[in-house]
Amino acid sequence: QSDSISAHKLTGVDRVHKELKNFGKGVRIAIIDNGIDYYHPALGGCFGPDCKVAFGY
């Protein structure tokens, strides 16, 4: 837990919690990346509806 506490202070999340009373309820997060290797066994080794990676751009 000490790692998350440090990260909260480093990024200012602790102030958002304290001053704005915002804890992220109902917030959706999207991560935009340059891609993944969906052929990797940990990601199912395939791309499509019956795979772990079902869709993407």
C-alpha cells in the first residue's frame, strides 16, 4: 500500500480526494497505446470475437 500512497502524493491524487471529494466513482478510463502483440500466448494468441483480444484499431 505504501507504493500507491506515494503515487497518489506524487500525482496529486491525494489533493483531488481531499479538496474536491472526487474518488473516481463512475469514471471510465481509456488507455491509448501503440499496440499489443495479440499473438503472444498470454493474450490468447489470436485476434477476433473468440479471442482474448476481441477487437481494436
